[in-house]
Amino acid sequence: MNTATEEAARANLRRSVYAVMICAAVGVMLGRILAVDAIDLRAIEDFRIQQRLSQRRAELLPRKEAGEITAERFQSVMRDEEQRFREAFQHKRPFLSANDRSRWMMMRALVEPDMRVPGVPYAIDRVVQEPTWDTIDMVMHGGHLYSSKPPLLPTIMAGSYWLIYQSSGMTLGTHPFVVGRILLVLWNVLPMAVYFVVLAALIERFGKTDFSRVFMMGAATFGTFLTTFANVLNNHLPAAVCAAIALYALVRIWFDGDRRLITFAVAGVSAALLVASELPGLALAGLISLVLLAVAARQTLLAYVPAAAVIAAGFFGTNWIAHQSLKPPYMHRSGEGESNWYDYEYERDGRIIESYWRNPVGVDRGERSPAVYALHVLVGHHGIFSLTPIWLATVAGAVLWLGGRDTGKLRWLALILVLASLACLAFYLTRGAVYRNYGGVTSGLRWVFWLAPLWLVLALPAVDRMARNPWLRALALLLLVGSALSASYPTWNPWTHPWLMDWMYWMGWRA
């Protein structure tokens, strides 16, 4: 067998391995979605039910002892009361957190006629009055409540929800599990399958050894937090998918000489959607724009810029329709009165409820010390490197590409990926104390999840070097074990503390 034939056979084998890993990862995500349930509240439900039953029993016992009601009647009433309390407290929703529930509520307000506020299409005033439909991730202005999330992505997703509603009559209120799971498959699983395919192409393109290519595909499918978040509606998965597609389009244009307008349009749409999903993604989108203008200005102006402009118009347009402001809700958090949309109170079930953000608790209070915050963000309980140690190979790979003598364009590509990463970290590390909250109660530092495809590509040269030595290969595999451990620790709900933080609490350390 000649060298070319042997390499083709090995490439086919690698692609088969990639396909197996992708199918396994898709199965894992589907399993998470099929099992999704707000069971984190069941113990609390049982406790509250027992409390109510104890109170009711204390009220009825004097009447039973006085002979006003029989023992049989007493037992019957208690059974009826337990059933009533269980129905009142039952959490029938596949929505695990205030974070994702905020987006679901926006979609309900857009699609369901009974949930709409006349003349205010994005207001969630009526949704928040529904049993179990509550969230702390909302703002108020103009006398109405709104999701605090930028409206573009939920608006796009609401289109598929509208089709489901029009064709079946099912709503997120009447059939939350059926409708919710369909939408999670459409907007999380299918895009992630595309993400894996695109990453496989990038890994095959830049990897040099069989070990590094298979290893990085294993890391992509099982070693990051992206699959962990597949059963909740969030902006991090779409951002990672867009980052991978934008990077792939950049490579096709810059490295392979692809000058088709469709490739530039794909680059523009994906780069703009990345920014719409994750604001710090503007660093990567800006650097990609500069490179494309330098290597193919005509195609960039004809296809890339108009495609990106459509997404930008959608982002600012939906924000204006929703809030009469070009700035997304989370940028209205300073000042007093009407200028601070997070400072409010509203009525629900006859009670006046204050905004959670007037007096946040736990990690939401923010870390006082910037130095302590940086420590935990990098190597602490929410550490990028402590929870996902495969990113250590990313640092080594970046050094190899940046410092290599014969790396050519790879040096510039590494510089782009490193600058985008540093810009994202700087953005979150330099914000005020109220924003230093590790992303809230979450199993990882979710604000950097979108960087996963960049970091996986950057790690390739380091793993190629490690492939030459059996001890270094073993070390790489240990790094993957640690990363997969962190990604799988939240078995069904990603909105939990990381295992390192739980361990620190167990040890009695202040986390």
C-alpha cells in the first residue's frame, strides 16, 4: 500500500471515529433533554406540603377531639388537602432555572394570544402571573415587566414555536414538556451536531497526528460544558456554534483561497450572530472582519458586510421594538429610578414582590476582591483551567504557533484567537463587583463557553507534540478525564455549582 493510499485509509478511519463520537454526544444531549424536569424542587415541595398538612392537621384535631367530625371524615379531609397542596405546588415544567425560563417567558408572550399584553409585544406581565412561571432575570420599565435577555435569539426561536402552536394548538403552558423538548432539540441539539461536524473539519485540517485529531474530537464531544447545557435554553451554545462556523469560513477564505460569495455571507451571518449572542464576541468578529478586508475586500463588501448588517439590524430592531432603546436590558443597570431597570417591584397573587436584584444572595452578590475573583475564574472553584484542564494544552499550543519559525499564517491565526480570548477575559475580569458573580449558580464559567472551538483548535499543536511520548499521551488523557468529570458532574441540571465549589464547601473552606 503506497503512502497516499495509506493516508486516505487512515483519514477514513478517523472520520468514522469522529462520526461515532458525534452520534454518542448527540445521544447524550437527547437523553438530557428527555430527562429534563425541575426535580431540583421536589424535596422543597415535599417539605412545604408537609408543613401545610401539619398546619391543617393542627386546625382539624380540636374539632375531631370535640366530636364535631368523625375519624373517617378527618382522614378523608386530610387526603383531599394533601392532593390539593400537591396540585398547588406541582412543578410541571422542563425549565430548570430563572435564566432559561426568562427566555421561555419571552417566547410565550410573543406567540400565545392569552399571554400578550396589547400594544407591548415583549412584555411578560401576564406570563409571570402563571403558576410556576417565575424568574429573577427580568427588568421593568414603562410599567411593564420584560425578560432581561436580548430579544433577537428568542424572537428567532419563537418562529418555530409559532409553527408548533398554529399546527397543534399546544403551548408551553399546556404542554411544556412536549413543546419544550421539541424546541430544545431544534435549537440546541441540531446546531450542536453542525458544530461537531465543523470542528471535525477544522481538527482534520490543522491536526498532524492521529492521536491529536482523535483526542481533540473526544474533547470537543465530551470534555467541554457545551453538551452539559444542551437541556436548557441559553445563548452560550448558539455563540459557540457561530464561533466555530465563523472560524471555519475564515480558514476556507484565508488559508484555502475560497472566494465564493456564499462563504463570505456565512462568515458575516455567523460572526454577527456570535456578537448578538455574546457581546465579547465582538473582538473575534472585528478581527475576522479586518482579515477578510485585507485578503478579499471586494467579496467582503459584497457579501460579508451585508450579511452581518442584516443580523445587526435584527438585533437593534428587536431591541427597539421591545424596549424603545438600542441598548439591551442588561445595560440599563445603573443610576436610580427609571434609568435602573433592575430596581422595581411588582404584584403577584396579591403580594408585592421586590426585584431580586435589590438584595441578591450567594454568588449573585458579587466577589468583592478583583484578585480573588481572577484566581477563582482561572484556577479556583469556577476555574477555566481547574475545571477544564484540557485548556492547559491550549496555552501550550498557542505558544507553539506564536513562537514557531515555520508557522506562517498559523502564527497570525493563533494571534487572532489569543487576542479574542484575552479580550473576553479582560471584559469580565475588569467589571464592577455586582458583575463579578461567576455567572450565578452554574456548573462552569459560562461566559467563556463560546471560546471552546477556538481553544480546541489552538490546543492541536501541543497535543501533536504530546503524541510523540507515551507519558505525555497519558498526561493528555488525564487532562481529558478531568474535563469530562467537570462536564458530567451536573448529571441533569447545569444550573448547579461546580464540583470544585461543592468540594470546597464540604472541606469547610470559604468558597
